[in-house]
Amino acid sequence: MNAIVTVLRKEVRDTLRDRRAVLSSLAGALFGPALFAVFMNFTVERTIDEGEAAIEIPVVNAADAPNLVGYLGQHLIEAKEAAFDSREELRASVRRGETEVGLVIDKQFGTALGEGKAARVWIVADRANASAQTAVARVRGALRSYSSLVGVLRLQLRGVDPGVARPLAILNDDVSTPSGRSVLLLGAFTYFLLFACFLGGLHVAVDSTAGERERGSLEPLLTLPVSRGALVAGKFAATAFFMAVALIIGIAAFAVAVDYLPLAEVSMDADLGLVECAMAFAVLVPIAVLGAGLLNAVTAFTKSFKEAQSYSGIAMLLPTLPILLIILNPMQPTISMMLVPSLSQHLLITSIVKAESIDPLYFAVSATSTVAIGALFGLLAVWRYRSEKLLV
């Protein structure tokens, strides 16, 4: 144990001497939350602005449907007579990106309505233009509302109860909470924290093996009366230590960043207080063990500093892949999922963000599985350190 502590102190001291590397590694823990806060603020504010601001759209043959144009105006959609004479010209303008969305009203619009027939209206838009989709949805919603209104009036004029045409009364019963809805925006929370954690220990893992090999200090270290297992354990502990520090910084930064998100304006809420931050750290700290084992094992098989950096960068991405999959295909947590590192942590962190209780069994299985896999990587590093090829 004394040998492990000695190696740990040596690695921590050597790492702290390189202040630039330490600052750059730990700064990564701040970069993720800062980027996340800026992006989320922009997304929320843009959603609010686009949903409430008036929009202006060109309309071909607007004079043939004055009531429809007036109705759109009541929904903050200012329909103006287009400078185009045909639908083809409007389509060309949309295709060139000069117009986001426009309407074409059939010349026989008024006649069709008067005869009780379906009056034709074309929404001209580019589905590949993501920035136009909010405007398209607002126009389509207003047109559907106008269509329903006209349908109700037609039935009433014929002495028919409009309720006859609505056999179902579809009501919404939303059981979500403001905290639960916040996961829609904070779903990538765990991804940034895991990346910050790995980044915090990257320099330590690379420098303690590949760096010492290039400096020529690894061979004298191996000649000391210290077992290879204790040597690797000390390097392992140093890497895990800096990963845990980066994790603490990342969680604290996210707690501050979330306070600046305008979640209340979109009926969401996320409370990352001291208790929630402590729970998040307890859930995620086993990843520091996994990351330390993984990075030390990978760097033990490399021959140069640059090669170690390259392979370690790839290794850092692999544990985060399950999180991307679960974000794209959300699932409810199960005991089998708790066996998968990073995936289990993401599901548990999601429960914390949603202000839900964590099943102690799920937490135990997640932590045990993650630490066990990290230990296996550590044993792989020990095996490599016992090989004569380590210095070749």
C-alpha cells in the first residue's frame, strides 16, 4: 500500500508541475457546460421568439380569399399579395432560398366555398430547410383551424349539430412534471460530463507511460523494488484522481449553467442543488475508475507520446456511444441496462434531473459493473507492464 501511495504522490506531483496541461485538461470540464448553456439558451429563446413573433408570408391570389387572409392575420401571420403571378414562380423563389414559406390560393377559392366544396390552398415550402419548419407549422395550424371553423359553420347553416362530425373528444392528460420535461433539453447532460471526466485524466495517463518512456524515466522506475502491480495501481489512482476532480468541476459548472437557462419560459424546471450534485457525483465517479483503467491500458500498448494521444482520443469516445444510442432511442431503465457503463450512469442521471428516486439496486449494479470493467482494464495494464515489450 505504501508503494501505491508513493507512486500516486509522484504522478500527481509530476502532473501538477505541468500547469498548462493541467489547466487545459480541467478547462475542458468548464467548456462543455459553457457550450451547453449557450446552445440551450439560443435554442429556447429562438423557440419562444418563433412561436410568438409575427411572420410575413407571400400569398398568390390573396385577393380571392380576403376572409382567410384576415384570419391568418389574427394568428400573427401577415399574408401579403405576392410579387409572383403563379405557383411556379413562388416555388422557384422558395427553392432559391429567397422565401421560406408561401401560400397559393386557388382562383376558384371563393366559388368552391360558396358551393360547399373543398377550396384548394397550397403551402409552398422546402422541407429540407430546417429554419423554415416553425413557420410552416404555424401556417399549417392556422389553415387547419380555419378549415375547422368553416366546416362548423357549414353544418350549422344546414341545421346539423357540429358535434355530430366529432364523435371523439380527444383530451390531453399530461402526467409529466416540469423537471421531467426538462430532460428534453438536458438529455445530453451526462455526455458532456463523461467527456469532461475522460479529458481530465487524459494527460496523466498519456504522460505517465508514453511520456516517461520518451523521457527515459520509465526504465529506471521499473528497476525500483516496487511490484509492477503497485506501480500500475499508483498511476491508475493518479489518473482516477484527476478524472474525479474534472468531474466535480463539470458538475458544479453545469449546476451554475442550468440556473441561467430560461426553462421556466417553456414550462420546464431543473433543480441541481447540492444534494442533486452529490448524487450525480456518486453515480458518475465509477466512470473515473473505468476511464483510468481504459486509458492506462491503451497507453501501455503505445510506443510514442503522439501515438498514445491518438489512441486515447479514440478510446475516450467508445464509452460515450451508448449514451448517443439512448438519446436517439429513449428506453426505460432495467437491471440489465445497469450492467452497461455510461448507459447506466446516463439513465440514473436522468432520474436525478427528473427529480425521481434512484433504485438502490440499480445504483449498486451500475457502480459494481463499471468498477469491475475498469479493474479488468487495470489488470491488462499490469500484464503489459510485466512484459519486456513495454520498453521496446
